[in-house]
Amino acid sequence: MKKLFILSAIISTFLFTNCATILNGTDQEVFVNSSPKGAKIIYNGFDVGTTPKLIRMPKEKQNFVEFQLEGYQSKTVLVQRTTGGGFVVLDILFGLLPLIVDATNGAWFFLDESAFCSFDGKPNDYNPQLDNPDIMRKEPLKTPNKK
């Protein structure tokens, strides 16, 4: 009986080792988009295309995406990640080895499914005096008298 218990413990250790790695993987696709569309995407220092685009990202580290659009100031967005609590609990139950492996390779984490950048406001070359002639008036606008 003792041998059967030890044998089943060893087999279950190998079967269930690294639950998150096996079930969740160590990378994930993230949908990267911007408003307006067509912004250049810089990821890990490389130009990987323009928005909208799917990018595969590793989960073990923080991922930053830089958006560049002509006429606008570039913006950098952090792709948020959360810990899958269920995998942590399973790894703790199955021992130290799965805990160490899943914690170091990032399989515990889930990345946000999308990274979005809004180039709100006006482009860098926006000049309110040229684009709005009312600002250049020397006299205030006349308003009707209310009695």
C-alpha cells in the first residue's frame, strides 16, 4: 500500500506539474489599436506594424507598447496583467516544483486582451489662432442686449 501511495504521488507530480504552463501557456496575443487608426506600433524597440494589429507577448514580464502617429506626441501604454489565482492555488497544492516553474515563466498571468491608445486633443502643429478666427478679434463679439 505504501509503494502504491508513493508511486501515485510521483505520477501525479509529473502529471500536474506546472498547471498554468500546460493549461495557460507563457505568452498571449494582445489586440493593439489606436484612435485614429494607423499609428506606428513600437514593441521591444522594433517597429512591428500599424494599428490595428494582434501582437504575441510574453506574460512573464511587463509589456510596453509605444504608439507613434505623425503630428501627435508619441504615447507609451503598459499592457496590464493579472494573476490567475486558481493556478497559484493548484501549484501550491501540488508542491514546490510547479510553484517555482509557473511563477518564473509567467504562466500564472493573464494579459489584458487589448492595448488602446487615444490620440486625443489636437495635433502638435495645431495653432488655435489660425484654426479659430474668433480668437484673433480685437473687439469682443457683440451679444444681443437682454432686457
